Amino acid sequence: MKSAKIFFAPGSRPRLLLFLFLVLATAWGRPSLAQTPVVRYGALRVQGNQILGQSNQPVSLAGNSLFWSNSGWGGERYYSANVVGWLKNNWNASIVRASMGVDEAGGYLENPAREKAKVKTIVDACVAAGLYVIIDWHSHQAEQHQAQAIAFFQEMATTYGNTPNVIYEIYNEPLQVSWTGVVKPYAQAVTNAIRAIDPDNLIIVGTPTWSQDVDVAASSPVAGTNIAYTLHFYAASHKASLRSKASTALSRGVALFVTEYGTCDASGGGSVDAASTQEWMDFMRLNKLSHCNWALNDKAETASALVPGTNPAAAWSDSYLTASGRLVKGYIQAWSGTTTTTPPPTTTPPSGTTTKVEAESYHVMSGVQTETTADTGGGLNVGWLDAGDWMAYTVNVPTAGSYTFQYRVASASGGGQIRLEQNAGTTVLGSIAVPNTGGWQNWTTITNTLTLAAGQQDIAIAVPAGGYNINWWSFTKTAARMASPPATLYPNPAQKQLNLTLAQPGTAARITVINTRGKQVLSREVPAGAFPNTAVAIDALEPGIYTIRIEQRGQVTATKFEKE
């Protein structure tokens, strides 16, 4: 049963009680429930090709870039403390980038006081929230306004140089100009001006070709300390060749910072390229790179995180997010800011064993609380679950395939629902209804079967409908049964399509294709009554080796094929 003395309707959340607890905790001088990113990592500094925190650990931050600040462009509406608070509390962002437009219409050169006020609003809000903040001189021709840039950054260094939150990005995206002849002399002059006032806060230097030529800059770096170089990418346009340039720059000993990236093409349009975005996320995680997504804005383009017309003062929910926004939010929420030079080994359970996850072991959540459980084994359960709440977990899945999921639940009312998601809800693995068990501490186990990719991954329990408690959940590899002969496929290798002969003609089938990294890249359903032969289009896949998995009536077969 819920706590005595203060009574709440079933499934409701005692927010007043939580508020009073926080007030009392503050009054008693107790530490906050969670450290802010700046308290945790402190002043950032560059050592070799890494950005380190106060404990000498590599730090990888994840957050959002605001759109151009220019008046009349639309994005300036989101330069508010309300937006910073939402990104911190709802997205788990550790960094925000204030992209102050300079030489375009409505920018800094037109009205310096107005644009500085927007930047200061964001910086002050980030300092108050304990977030890192990038002050970005957002220009493509910064060398043409060097004197103005120096004066601006001198003022910013004087105002904020004593706080570890602030990072100076002194040139957004140089065009296709000379590094040694144009960009580096400008960067050296602005860096020297900042260092005369602020000796240690991180400075980020843009690189030629829209901040892609990091390898060129690494061959002749700017003199000084705590300097990193800007790397920008847009996932649908920039792929392995740009990562190769980044690897070259890192091998030459400079630190990189992805102050801007998009999930789409370089124009800000096209489609969201989720597969390429995932490859970039893997690369940034491996190399401990910080990153800010472009852009927290509602412009009618793919790169925007918000749907057009989103009110900057609203209490936002995920319904305000675009496809790109939902994808990016999932990455930011699950990003771990601290990495180690040698990652601790992860234990992958062997196939056939059960992985059990305590519900309260989430690494980030929204809207839930814990309480002592009366279930077998004791400990805590998660409760006060309302529609829209969620909890995110990181798990290791031994092999791709079908898994039996179990959830230990209790409910005095029924009507609840558990939905397993990935990537902030853009991928739904499956859902299950929670029955009325007769009480908040009357426990039962419910079960469903879902398909998982292999490897370490984040899985979230979303709550479409609340009114239940959950103590733990688990997943176990479902043994493949081979009562029927496996399906056959041809040709192999294939270029545009695979032809399949199903093992159980006329029976509904689910077909999934998984790449060598364990990521599902294609899925289709074959309805009951279909002919035994079916075709699967694979022309959109990149060349390589894949596993195709066919599930019919609980029987699973899998075989490899090559896409030419």
C-alpha cells in the first residue's frame, strides 16, 4: 500500500510531498538528489586529444544547439531560461549552445546590445542550472570582423571567465578558405585576446570547409592551452570519409568538439538518416567527443527538433518533437558524460540465461518514485506511474533474436500498460497490459515475447497508461524450434532483392534483417495466406554481410546473406 498518513488516489503522484522533501533537504544542508554536470566535471581542460574534467577523466557532453539568434529569423524565441530548464530536466542535456548570428540580417553587427542580451539570457540560465554553455560567434566570414569578435569575446571573458560553465566558440563555420592564411591568424588573435582575461576556459576553433577540415587544422594548430577544434557533420551527407578526417586529426594530437550536427543532409532537409546518425554516435562515444544537435527550433525543416508553431513558453511533451527531435532526445537522455581511457569490461550473459533488471536501477527517468516493496526479496519498487512517465536502462543483449520478457507488477485498479521503446519512442519493441492484481503490493508476473538486436543498448519502459507498480523486469532468449525445415533464400549474394521460400507456406511470418553490428535495418510482415515464395527488397542496404531472421508460429530461423 502507499504511504500512510497522506493519502492519494490510486496511480496519482504526491508532488507536494516531493516538493516539501526537496525544500527540507535544502534547508538541512543535504546534498542535492543529483549533481549537475558542472559540479560533476568542473573546469574542462585539454590534454592531448582529449577534453578532461576535474578528476582527470575524459568528458563527453551531449546537448542542444539553439538556432541562429538573429531577430526576425524565428529561432530567437527559444533564447529563454524556460528552454534551458526543459533541456536539462526533460532531455538530460549537459550542454547548450547559444548560436549568436553575427553578420547576417538581424544579427550582432546590426544590434550588438540586443544580441548580447539573448546570449546572456542563455548563459545565465545555464550557470544557474549547472550546465555547460557554448558562446558561439555564428558566422561564415568571421575574419572580416576580427575587431568586433575580439571586443565581444573580451566582454564575455570579463563577465564569465570566472565560471567553469562557459566555452568560447570563436568561429562557427569558415568557408572553403585557407587555414594558415585566413582562419588560423584570426583564431590566434581572438584566442590571445581571451587568454589575456580568461587563462583557462575552453576555446573551440572553427575549421575550413564548414568546420570539416579538422585534419588540416591539426597539422598547424593554434598556439595556446585548452584549445579544441570544431567538427560539424550532417548524417545524410557526411559519412565515413569525414570520420576518417576526424581520426587523422585525433591521431595528430588535437582535441575535437562536435558543436553542431544534424540527423539529415547538410541543407537541413531531406530525410532523417537514423543509420548514419547511429554510426556517428558510435564514433563519438568511442572517441569521447562532446556534441550539440542542430537545432532546437521549430523551422519547417528536417533538422529542427520542434514541430512548427511550438510555443517557447509551453510545458512541452514529446508530441512537440519532430522525427529528428525524438531520435536525438533518446541519445541525449542516455548519454553518459564520463568515460574512461580503458572502458571497464562489460559482462554479456550467455544465450539462454535470464537478465533481470531491478525497476529502480534506471539511469534516467521522468516522473516516477520508489518505495519499499512487500514483494519476495524486498528492496524497492517503482510506483506513482502516470501516463507519459518513463524509465531508461542500459542492458547487454547476448544475441539477436526472440526474447521472453517478464514484468513483476502490482495494481489496485488495472488498466495500466507497459511499452518498451528505444530512441525516445521512435522504435517501439512491444507493449503489454497490466491487470488488476487486487492491491498495490499484490504481485504477479506478466509475460510477452519481443525481438531484440544484439549488443549493449538502451531500453526504456514507457507508460502509456499508469496505475501500477513495477518491481523488476527480465528477458530470456527464446529457444528456436526447428520442427519445420528452414526457409531458403536466393540469390546469395544479391544486389536488389532476396527471394525467400518460407518453411510454413500460408502462415504469417515476420522477416527482419540485422547488420553485423546487431542493428535491425529492415523489417516486414508477411500476412497469412501468402504464397510460400516472397521477395524482400534490399537495394537500400549498404554492401556487406547481413543476417535474415524469419519467425513463423514461434519458430525462428536465421541465415546469412551478402548484399553486393
